[in-house]
Amino acid sequence: MTEVFVVQHVNEHEDGSEDVKMIGVYPDHASAEAAVGRLSLQPGFRDRLEGFIDAYELGNDHWAEGYVTLYHGLEAEAE
């Protein structure tokens, strides 16, 4: 099993929308933690420090169940 560590920043707004920033992909958890450490002092990032790192196994589908889109609080089936 080969894993990579994805670092991204997700900022959820009061209206429920999200602003996602892809930071980088790292070969080990320590490198991902170091990236978070560098970002944790920057404006915006320092205001929301949780939820940065996710581990992903290479060669697997990680979003295979489909999705729905929300419009003003209403669900609409993806086509």
C-alpha cells in the first residue's frame, strides 16, 4: 500500500458554501505536517487550522459514490 498525504485548506462560510485551496501532495505525514506548520502563520490559514491533511492510497477511486449539488439549500440530483 502506497499512501500520499494531501494538504488542503477548507474554509466554510456562514451560508454553507466552501472555499477549498489545494496546498500540495506529500510523500509522508511528516512532510504534510511541516507544510501545515509553514501555513499556520499565514493570514486566513491561521484562523482555521483543522482539517488540513488527508491520506490517500494510490491507485484507488476515492469518490465513487456519485454526488448531489445543493442550490440555495435544495438538493438536485447529479446527472
